[in-house]
Amino acid sequence: MSRPVHCHGLSKAKGCSHIAATNFTKLFPASDCPGVTLNESEAAILGGPGGVMHDFDGESPDSPIPAGYTFFAQFIDHDITLDTTSKLRGTPKTDEEISALPNIRSPSLDMDCVYGFGPEASPHIYDPDRPGRIVLGKQGQDLARSPDGTALIGDPRNDENIFVSQMQLMFQKFHNRMYEVRHPEFEKAQEETRFHYQWLVLFDFLKRLCDRDVYRFAVHNLYNGQSPKFYKKDAHGRLAMPVEFSVGAYRVGHTMVRSVYAANHMNTDIELFDLDRFGTSGFTEIPPELVVDWRYLLPVEDCVTPRFCKGIDALLADEIQNLPVVPSNNPNDRALAFRNLMRGNSLSLPSGQQVADKLRDAGYPVGCEMKAEHFKSLHGWDRLEQLDTDRAEHLANHTPLFLYILHESKVCNDGSRLGPTGSAILLEVFCGMLEYCHSFVNPDKFWQPDGCVSKERLGWWSDKYKDSFNVEKLIEEDDYFPFELADVVRFVEAEQ
């Protein structure tokens, strides 16, 4: 068997005039929005162990978003962004230096983490005995692996924990089943799989996650042919990855992480990084007792209530404030909130207040205005004031983007959804990907999910979704999900 490829995503994204290995960029140039400087002591008070952002006692409540979407968010992230060169510490970079950083992914929602370079260039991903299909592991319960246990997939990060590994497997199975029962021609099955995935990103994941007013504004603009306000192709026609997205707003998934998850009915309370007792800690074969039953993480069956994501607020679970996978003796380095703040500092991210003002001026409905008092009231903020009163006041008025976006979600949407500023950044970038690249909205905005995959095949379709794929209802109605991630589970498991 051929060895897996460890340098991924260099194939051309169909319909885009950019190569997957592009660069990072700024949505808001430093000339308009200078970066917030944050020293290590301040970052430790805010994001270090026991800091302002550490949910040590599990105080953050659940959100209404099923827990499986945390790992779908991770799957999406691995599809569109990979930074292997920027540093956690160092002098904050200029805009020019940021634009020279390579993004070793394709910001086009093309699922190259599933397809790699395609059957000819990435044959290790495909089933040699069943052309057109992606190779699976033992009994279809795990990813295919090399003799040393390495997963044969387009991005090794999708094997870093059991849940994202099983999410990868689910989309591999989705392609195979689409090929076998709907489109027995590889490129058509691939395109349809990508279009369904892109639909899930826009009309399922983002709809659940984002501020409702901002979501309606941005998606109406997309369907009315209006380009994003800030996210554009560069002078060479390439689509770069904004650091305000990759290092700021999209890290919202970190606050949604639970300390404990249910994998299946036998293992309903397992810690994400405490899997050694099962003989696995990521990047290894998944034992049968940890095969994920998605009913515990997604609304697959009415009679099984899934676990939910944690609320979207400025608190990160204890489990990820002491990461065991970080090779450092410095406890701050093992705290994910600290790492995010320091990376934001090194990449010169602007303050949340500056970004909110820019978005508001561009027409986004950012009606919930954050005040300095909102940040001063955070538990532990007084430690900043004890360190330096003037700096604490400055940071309350010029708040690091990552912290601003998370606390805005709590203040403006009670933690049930992302706040307006974070939502606008996400929708700027995702709508740009869908508009500028080959997607289900470009060139045909009226593409619809396959009726054999969506709820159209279910008996209660006529009651809950009688208007089929009504775009206005898709955008406007909170509970209208004619095709959602749980439908992928149902479609895939129908073959079993």
C-alpha cells in the first residue's frame, strides 16, 4: 500500500482562480484598524490557567446547538485553513508580512481533506478494488490506515480525536453512498457531495451558530448577488484567508467544547483527551468500543436527546485549558485561550470595538454595542487592574478580538448564538467562498439537496417542510432545516 501524503491541499479548487496553497490576509488593514498589543502577563491573566477565560468549575451552560457541530466546525476548519509558519510569540507582524504567510489549504469548501488530489494523484485515499469509492477501514467503522496506523486521508489533523475522525469517516461514506445509489460517475458524485456539504455549512451550521439579524442580512445579500463588503480576491485573483477569521472569529468553536462527551451507549462520559484507557489518544486505530453513535451528538432520532455544545461565552472548558498534547512545561502554553490571545497579538488582530464599528458602518446590523463595563465585569478582570490600571482601562476599550467576540455572544445573545461582530466575520468569509468559488450558489443559486438524502424522503416532510427548499424560509425561519447534518447520518446508515 502506498504511503500517505502529509503535504495536502495543493490541487486546484474547481471554479476558482486560486491554488489551494495561497496566503493569509487582513480584512481590516492596520492603516484603518491597528493591532491590539498584548504582553504575556496580560495574556496570562486573561487566558492562562485560572484566568478570566478559564471555566474551571464548568459554569458555562449548554447552548441549543447539538454537540456534533463542534466537530463539524473542526472538520470545516481543516478543510479551509492550515498555518504552519506563524509563531505564538514574536513581534506583531505587519500586513505585508501576514500576506506572505502561506495557507496550506483551499479556502473554497471543496473537501480536499476527503478527496486529496483525486484518484490519480492520491490513490492511497481510494479503494483499488471498487473504482470511484473512497477506501474505508475495518468493517467501515474506522478510517483506512497504513500498517503503522496512519490514517489514509487528505489531512492528518482529521484523525486527532475520535469524533473528528469519525466525522471524516462519515463524509467518506457519504461520497461512497452518493456514488453507489445516486450518481455512478466519480466527478458527478464528488460535485454533489461537495454541494451538500456546502449547503450544510450555510443553511445548517451557520444558521444555528450566527446572530439571526446578521445571518439574514448576509445570506440575503448572497442570494441577491451582492458581494461581501470586505472579503475580496487579491490582485492576482486568489482568495486568501483573513486572520480575523482564522485566528479570531472562527475560534468560537473552542468555547463550545465540552469536557465530557458521549461516544455511544456503552461510553456516555469520556473526556476528549483522556482516551489512553482505551488504548488510543488520537492518530491511531479506533477501538470498536469507541465507534461513535451520532444519535448522542446530533438530533438523528426524536427519542434520543443528544448532548449539546457549551454556551458561547468568554469561558473555555478546563479540559482545553490544560492541553496534554502541547510539548511545553509552561502551563500558559497549554491553555488554549492564552494561545489564541498570543497568536492574535503576533498577527496584529485589531480590537473587537474597531471591527464592530467597521462592520456597522458597512451596513451590518451590529446593533448590540459593547461597553467597557461589559469587560470590566468579567470575573478576574480586577487582576489586570492590579497589574496596571491604565492598561486594564485600555483593554476594556480596545479588547483583543477573540475575547471581544466571545463575550459579545454572551452579552448580546445570552450565549445561545455567536454575537453580531463574530457572525459578520464568519459570514463575510463563508459567503465569499461560496460566491467566488465553484459552489451550489455559483452559478446556480437554485440548486437543492437530493430528495433521497434530505427529509423529503421521510414521512413527516409534508407536515414540517411542506414548502420544500424555500429560500426565504431557509433564511428567515429559525427552525426550518429541510436538510441538516443528522440527515447525512440517516442517509449513510441506511446502507447498514
